[in-house]
Amino acid sequence: MNTTANKSLVGRFLSQFEKGGINELLDMMSNEATWWVNGKPHLFAFAGLKTRDEMRPALEELFAFFNGGIRMELKSLIGEGDMVAVEARSYGVTTSGKHYENEYHILFRLRDGEIVEIREYTDPMHAVEVLR
């Protein structure tokens, strides 16, 4: 795929993330894909490296925290070669009424029209504070 197609795929991925489309998200990832989130796994359950198969329960758990999903405001999207870098901000209201807003830098690596790696940098302590 070319850079334009890679950026388009990442845009669709983020759109499905907003909708809570777990099946669609996983369908865009290769079978051997990994998703890494910064932070200490013993402090933040979503931190660390997860395989594609491990992402289904993690995403189900994440989306269950929110009423009406998580809105992702795309600030920038830059692509080069097999990489797409995203700067974004999220907004959501939890089922307990707390407001969640977080900043992200997410690096996607793609191959043959599929996402093979996601590296997500965010504020895990804000997530812990709001989602507990």
C-alpha cells in the first residue's frame, strides 16, 4: 500500500474506535499484530504489549467504561513508508459520570493493507484516575 492508503486505513481505524467497532478494528489488524501502550501494567491494566487476540477483551473492557463511546479528535496524521503517526485527543463520559480527556501519540506500522503494530503513548495515570 502507498502512504495515502495507509493514512486512509488508520483514519478508518480511528473512526471505528470511536464507534466501539471491535470486530472492525480487529479486522484491520494482521493476525500477528501487537498493540503496546505506555505505562506500568500493574498500575494500568491497558499498559504493556498485547497481541491481536488479547485486544478483544481489553477493548470490550475499555468500551464498557463509557456512555456513548469515546470521541477522538485528530490533531495531526503523518505518513511515511509503512508508518503512520497520529496525534489525537479523546473525550468521553464514563458510566459513573466522570469526564475523560486524554492526549495521544499513536504510531501505526502497516503491511499489505493491515495494521501490524500499534504503539500508543498517552497519560496512563489520568486513565487510572478516571476509570477506576
